[in-house]
Amino acid sequence: MQRKNDNGIEIEAVEPGSIADRSGLVPGDRLVAVNGHKIRDAIDVMFCGAEPGGEFLVMRKDKRCSLAAVPADRSPGELGIVLKPFKTRACKNNCVFCFVSQLPRGMRRPLYLRDDDYRMSFLYGNYVTLTNLSAEDRERIVEQRLSPLYLSVHSTDTATRNLLLGNQQAAPIMREIKFFAGRKIRMHTQIVLCPGYNDGKHLARTIADLYRFYPYIMSIAVVPVGLTAHRKKALRPVERDDALAALDIIHKFQTRFKRKHGECVVYGADELYIKGERDFPPLADYGDLPQIENGVGMTPLFLHQLRRVKAPSSAPKQRLVTVTGVSFHPYLMKLVNRLRKGGVEIDAVPVENTFFGPRVTVTGLLTGRDVIKALSGLVHRDDVLLIPDIVMREGDEVFLDEVTREDIEHLLGAKAVVVESTPKGLVDAIAELSR
């Protein structure tokens, strides 16, 4: 996210002792070019910064000046500067399943941003549709090797996909994939499963079509559509039979791909296994967990890590209480029961999501208000509440609805501690409390 104008990109911070610092760059300078290459955003700095020597062209108090880049042994991109955020390209589609359009009013503004920016896909793994690419964008992706990209495919049938996207003008996704695969750009893809639209034979066809471009299509994730109580468009949720039918299709492809390539390539989201009441595959079948941030392999990883942790050698004097989403509660209880056997007094409370609606059962979308509601009367003054960090804004202690950790403490009258959302994170927090 870097702001762009004709006078370059403003430098927000310079790391002391870095190449940029030794070259004379200071916060407030506008970086216009590096080694003769025009700077549009942070990706250009990463790309151009790999070249040794050269110079920085900057705007300083409305005057242009050149600063020699200090030669140094360094890894690409280690110039030591932070640029002002760029304006993220917004999505112009009107997807029938768009989660952002199902959000209630009154939340913080960034949550309503529907981005569809290939730069965010490369930098942060955000999923994009490629429906707004220009010829210049395509050339840049290839020239700078912006790979891997994360693509929302949903269906390789153009009519079906355009119906799901709410955009009849969207270019065929297979044409875009063929273009990038032909230039050795790697891609992770997702299919949001919407019953009645892209399930059954449509799902099998989409997986088969994407596989044609393996290994440049590195992974295919099938995730169930997420529906909140605030949706305006009629859309059928993924039920148990839908999940089982999708998993049958996925597993047939996995068997074939694993036999041929040694990896599954296509994966079902954890929620499909939970909805279908199916056992998870072994963690090894998920490879290097390429789509864990998409809810693919999180639970199997947790269960794998669970086998490696031991209860703390001593238990805290206080009673501990933690919270989780409804769907993950049975898996968290496996850890809780082990801790109880080790002498730790701990409870795990499943929190129903009244803010987004009962169909939203994942832990990461719990709000502070729902946590307070679920724990009222259950938590006492001497208890300690262990809050999983996955419910908090990244790098902060604030829930989606702006409720803070301090608010929780004040309203429940008990100490609250944010802990890492892993077996080890919970055990380490307990060990710290026992000290």
C-alpha cells in the first residue's frame, strides 16, 4: 500500500546504519528513482534495490537531488527504507458470495475494503480475480517475477465464473492463467464452493482444468462459502452432504496427483472435513501447507503440534478460562483435557457468533461482545482469561468490533492475557503464569 504521485513516493522511515541511511536518505524525502528505474511502490524498491551501486533520485523540499548508493554486500531489497502506503486497487466485481458485502455496519473502515490488487497478492498472499489487469500490469508481473500470485478462480467455465463474480465482462480466467504459466509465473488458486453453482461436475472440471498448468499452478484449495446473518443475496450454505460430495471429488484427484507427483496439489479446507464429520488426512499430505492462511491444514497442524507438547511442570493457582469458535472447540478440548490431567484447572468455552450469525463458527471471526456475552457469569475475579491471538487485530489487542483486551478485563473483572493460538503458545502462557 504506497501512495503515488508525480514526485515519487514518500519515505516514512529510514533504518539507522542502512544503505539508505549512509547514502543520506531521510524520512520525508520522496523517492523518485533507484538506479535509473522509476519507483511506483515498494515492489519497485525490492526489484531495483537488488542492483549493486547506482544512485537514489529523490525530491527534497521540492528540489530534485541525486544521492550515491553506498556499495555494500547485501541481500536484495535491504536498502533500509519504509515507504508510505500505496492506494490499494479496489475490487469492481459483485460476487454473490462476497464476505465483505455481508458485514454489518459500524465496524472499522479497513474491514470494508474489497481489494483486488495483484501487488497485495504478491506481497501478502491476498486472493485476486485478475479481472482488472492492464497490459502494463501483466508485463510488470512477468518482468519483476511477481510470483507466486494467489488467484480466486471459483470456476474455469467462463459463464459460471462470471455469474459468481457478478461481472459479465470478466475475461476468461484460463486465458490469464495460460499467459502467466507460459511465462513461468507460479500461482496458488482457490475455489469458493457455492452449492448449485460450482459444485459436482463443475468442481471436478475446474480442478482438472487447473491441473493442466501444474506445476505453475502450485496448489488448489476448495473452501466452503462463508455466509453471515447480514447477507442480502440468497445463497445456499454448504451442508454435510455438500461437504462430503466435495471431499469425494477432492480425494479422487489427490490419489491420482500424489501417485504421479508425490503431492496432493488440491486440498479441502478444514471446514469441509468438520462439516462432513470426516477425519483429516495426515499432516504430511498437506505438504508445506501452502494455503494454511486460507483455512487449509490449520486443524491438522494443531493436532500434530498437540502430540509434541507436555503439560507444564507446575500449575497456576488461578483457574484459567479460554475461548474458541464453535467448530474448533472439540479439537481444543483435546489439549484442555491433557492439561487437566497435568493438574491445570482450565476451561474452554465455545463462543457462538451472534455478531456475524451462527453459521460463522471459526475462532478468528469472534468479536469482543460475543466473548463477553459467553463468559458473563462464568468468569470470576481471581480467574485468568487466555485470549487466542487469532481473534485480535494483527499486532494489536483489539477485536474486530473494536473491543480491547482492557475492555474485557474491565467488564468481566478478571485478568486477560493474549496468547499464541498454538498448543505450545497456550502451554507456555500457563507455565509463565505458574511462575
